[in-house]
Amino acid sequence: MTVTVLYFAQIAEKIGVNREQFELKDSVNTADLVSILKDKYPQITEQKFKIAVNQLLLQGEKELEDGAEIALLPPFAGG
Amino acid sequence: MTVTVLYFAQIAEKIGVNREQFELKDSVNTADLVSILKDKYPQITEQKFKIAVNQLLLQGEKELEDGAEIALLPPFAGG
Amino acid sequence: MADKKKPKNVFVEGAITPEKIAASIAHHQVKTRIGAHDIFLGQVRADEVDGKTVRAIEYTAYQEMALKTFHEIRESAFEKFDLTCMHIYHSLGFVKSGEICLFVFTSSAHRKDAMDACRYLVEQIKEKAPIFGREVFEDESHQWKMNQ
Amino acid sequence: MADKKKPKNVFVEGAITPEKIAASIAHHQVKTRIGAHDIFLGQVRADEVDGKTVRAIEYTAYQEMALKTFHEIRESAFEKFDLTCMHIYHSLGFVKSGEICLFVFTSSAHRKDAMDACRYLVEQIKEKAPIFGREVFEDESHQWKMNQ
């Protein structure tokens, strides 16, 4: 399956990428994806972030589906 | 002693007076004055009001002094 | 920073305009230690009573006492909360339904103090300021407003 | 009365001006069932960090998710509180220190609902909206803002 990963703020700044696509095995869940991302971008290992799947904040882990949009969200600063 | 009594809002409306002076015996306190006023203006007997002496809201009773300014204040409606 | 001691002109003749509120907000943009403003606005409602609708409130006040009361309320708010600025304006005279009669404006480095102080001020003003309101209906009859 | 279902344009490019706030207030004067408005304004502080002063915050957002989040926050506020109107505006892009980046505006017949709702909205926005802030210092270095 293909998923899109979005990076924001200090994460996008650290890795120099805003958005990219990944081809994943069908059994991959969000925790697996985070491991893949931390392997690819060791500079985010220490970074605090939340994950949104299809624009919903994730609680715990979740199976991924083809076409999913996953976002890595550093701490919010609105207001 | 001479005191000034101020009337506001529905009280002034009911009695047709905003302000008047009273010559009182030296021993008169605020409770005595209220009796005098209710005798003079029976139309305020049922009216709810607070009393201020020299622009301070009165708690309980208070001796009056010459030159005091006493206000009869119907319920507040600010804001 | 706090402009605690300046005597304040609380009463405004007639309604408080949106332009006055905008000017007051703009005036605070030089105060760059402020992070949060809270503004409360009281607006005259077209309440219906026995089939008649309020078209305006005529405000009167025991002005000297009210100004002292506002001063005390201001001082107590500056003691209780960490505020940069505080402004209070109240109408006198006629304010039509839909128009604004009370403008309370608090500013602080952080939101909690601004919001807590604004609420405190509004409650104190409603309870303690000797201000009276004559609710005038469309047929020119009236009743006297009472805060709850 | 409640304009619950209209889709809302939350994001504003750059600072929110006092004139925009005044226009929004004026717009509510035809709604004569309103008795109380509460307005919260977030203003960019010129914070000092290690001797450097913040001159602006550059706001970015995960916009599609943020608009959904704002919509949910709005709906939940309309359920919790008795509101006539509710408006939320947040800046994107550069907002200089002293300028306004957040404008939350609640209106109700009575003050308690307007004030409770305004506070609820501000807390929810700070906690849940995926908005990011780059604090830019006078020497063009920066750090990333984090809500507490």
C-alpha cells in the first residue's frame, strides 16, 4: 500500500522535507511506520510529536490503510 | 445637624424629588432617618433600597454627622 | 507597567461604539509584554415583557459614588491578578437595543489572569456600582431594570 | 438563531486588525437577543530569551486538520453553552510582537454562557488545533513556540 507522510514545523525543518510517499507492506501499523521514519531520519529521534491519521489525532496505535495520510505534529503553538 | 438626602431612579420617580436637606436632632442615626423618610413618603414603603452614607454603602446602622450625604439606592442595573 | 494610579474616566454619554473598542485595542499594540486580552461587552437586549419590546435603556448613576466604587474595584483587581492594563467604560443616558453599554478590557502576559480579572470585574460592577437602568418600551412606557 | 452550520473561515493571513474586530462587533448589533459578548485576543509578546527579543511569530498549520478541529470545537461549544454566535479567527504567516494572532468571540443572552464558552474555546484551541509558531528574534535566529 501507499501512504503519504506530512511533516510540520521543526520536524520539516530538521529533515528538510514537508511531504513524501511510502510504499509499505499491508501489515504495517503506525508504530512500525514511526520506526521506519526514525531510522530514515535519526535527527527526529529526540523530537516530541503526535501523530494524526487522516487528520484525526491518534490515540495508541492503528493499522494503516492504502492511501492514508499520516502527519507528524510537533507541539502545538496556536493562540 | 443638617444632612442631604439623595434619591435615585424609581425612588426619585415615585416621590418627584432628587435631593433635599433635613434638619435633624444630633442623636438621629440612619435607621431613624429611614423612618422619617418613610413617614414623609409612604409611596417608598414597599420599595427595596440600599443606603449609602458619604458614598459608602452602609452595612447595618450608623450615627449621622452634620453635613452627611445619604443616598437611597434602588437595585443596581449596571452592565 | 500597570497604570494603576491614573484616575479613570468610566462614564460615556450614550452607546459605546465599536470604533472606540478598536481604538482601545490598537492603543495596546505598543505594550509588547501583553500576551492576552479579554474584553467583555454588555449589549442592550430587546427583551419582551407582556408583549412589549424594550427599545432602549436609559442609564443614570450616583456618579461620585460610582467613580469611587470603580476605583476600588480596579485597585482590588490589580491586587488579585497579574495585569498589565485594565479599562472600564459604562454608558450613561440612552442606549438602544443592540448597542453596547459596558466595555471591560483586561490585559496580561498570560490568558488566565486576563480572563479571571475580566470576569471578576464584570461581577463586581454588576453587584456594586450604583448605576440604574430605565428600560423603555416601544410605546414609551418603562420599567426599572434589576441585576440578578 | 445560532449560526451553527455555516462553514467558517478561521485562518487570516497576517495579523488580525482592530478594525476587523470592530466590524465583527458592529455586525452583531442587529442581533438584539444578545446581552453579553466575550472576546479573547491573543497578542504576540516580545519575549526575551537569552538576551534576544522575539520580533514576530510565523504561524503555520496543518490546515485541513485544523479546520476540522475548529469545526469540532465549535460544535461542542454550541452543545455545552447557550450561545447566539461564535467566531474564531487565527493568523497564519508573520505576526509582529504587539499584533493580534487569535480572536475568539462569543455572544449570548447572558454573561455566564458567553464567558464560559470563550474560555472553553481558547483552551480547546491551544490544546487541539495543529498550529505551529516559529518565534523569530531580532537577529533572525528563531525557536519553536510550545503551548503549555
